[in-house]
Amino acid sequence: MTKSFFEVIRPGINTTFQDLGRKNLNHIGIGPSGVMDRRNYLFANKILSNDFNSPIIEFAYQGPKLKYNGDKVTCVITGEVNFVINQKDNVTKGICYNSFTLDNGDELDIISTVKSVYGYFSISGLFKVDYQWDSCSTSVKAKIGANNGEKLKVGQKIEINQLKNVSNRYLNYSNTKIENIRVIKGTNFEYFSENAVKNFFSKEFLVTKLTDRMGMRLEGEKLENLVDSNIKSEGLVKGVIQVPTDGNLIIMLADHGTIGGYPKIATVISADFDKLVQMSPGSKIKFKEVSLTDAETLFKLYEMETQNL
């Protein structure tokens, strides 16, 4: 066959093309975007022997239903995901982290994530996508990235630019939960009262439904600010925890704005960010302080986990 593509029967919820995101553009108001769960993204591409920054389909809660047209393709889904493969009316339950093949006419139904938020679908080859600033990552609010900055839509075709043959492979991996989300002190840590700091590190905070790729809003103990609840806008990074006037917490995620004027009490360490974004509304979070040195060590261990597949 001359062309291979997926037809979108159902787009799912917040289904977009992503890679590792954009770099060094904050000064012109362009945020990094990129995948929410970096670990599961890297696992998907490594299982299929793809380049580490290859485009991938990210979905939240419910994934897409896709009909495949073309030559045989090897695929994989990572995360905690419930999906089935329909091949000539033979329905097979899929297994995450295990590669599988699709033939012409087969359908893939990514039904839902399981007690988590994000999942990832990758193929042995390359999706045909557009790039902006060396990344295909889609930011729907900024209208940039692949697919004209839009989510997937019913009836559209996802073309494949390149197919390659790979042997079936699996990864024996289980998504584990962690007791605490570890953080380092933020640039405005001293703005908060002794009681606020105590509550921040001892109380549980609830993940609310007001959570998306831009940020995660939490409810819980309101943190007392002794200095100023509005500051001169300054740069933001992924994982920063802001405390607006109402005393509740907002954690900046992949599509965060590049500047903000709320005090920052802490920043989630990079090694725990993947676990954080997989916490669905209704989940409870506790924070634990670590030193910058410990945060760097934990990230090195995190990197080794994906490099040593």
C-alpha cells in the first residue's frame, strides 16, 4: 500500500500530539508544552526503538478509537490504560507496555485510563506531523504545534510518514504510587507564616476538577501570606506551586504560562512530576521537602530508569 494512516472514529478526551516540548522560548511567551508524563512517553518510544523525541499521541481519561489502513504496523500503549484490539471481529484485550501489531482494517479502542489521567500511544515509525520551534507538541490554548494546534477530531486521518519493522517487545513495568510529592523551597518561601509552612508540609491537599495541562488546582488548608499575595510578575517553570490571594495552591504543568504574579512557596522536583500529573481529581496530595542536592540525585536515578531498558 502506498499510504498508511489511522482514521479517527472517536477522538477521546484531550487527545493531542506531543513530544518532549520546546526549549528556551519563555522570553517570547512560548511555554515548553510537551508530554505530561515524561517517563511513560520515553518508555513507549524505547519499546519500539524509536528516537527518544519521536511524536506520540497523548490522551486523558478516555483515549481515541482508531481504524487502521495500511501495511502492518507495530504499536504500544503505556500508562495504566484499558484498551482492546478488534481484528476481523476478534476482540483482544490489550496489555500496556507490550507491543502489538495492527493490519489493514483493524481497530484500536483505547477505552479509558485506570485510576490515572494520561496514557500514550506510539507506533514503530513516525506520525506525519508539523513542527514549530523544533517540536510537534500541541498547545491547544496557544494554537501551536501539530494538527494546527488542535485536539484530534472525528473523521480526520492521522498519516504515517515512515514505517519500520521491529520485533515484538515488552517491558515489565508497573506504575507505582508514592506517599509524598517531593518539593524544594520556592523563591517566595519566606513570605509564608510559620503556621502556613507547617500546614503545607503536614496537611493533605485535594486535587480538584479545575485541573488541565496548564495547571492543577488544589483545595485544603489556606496558606497565610505575611508579605504580599500579589508580586511583580516573574518567570515560571513547570512544577512551581503558586499561592494566589485565596490561599489555595496552583501547580504549574506542561502548558503553563511563562510569567506569573503569585508568590511561589515550592517547586515539585522533576523526578516526581510524572507521578503528580497522574493524580486524578479527588486524589489527595502531601508534600515533603528535599534539598536541591537530593533533588538532583533523584533525577539522575529517574533518568537511569529509562536509559537502562
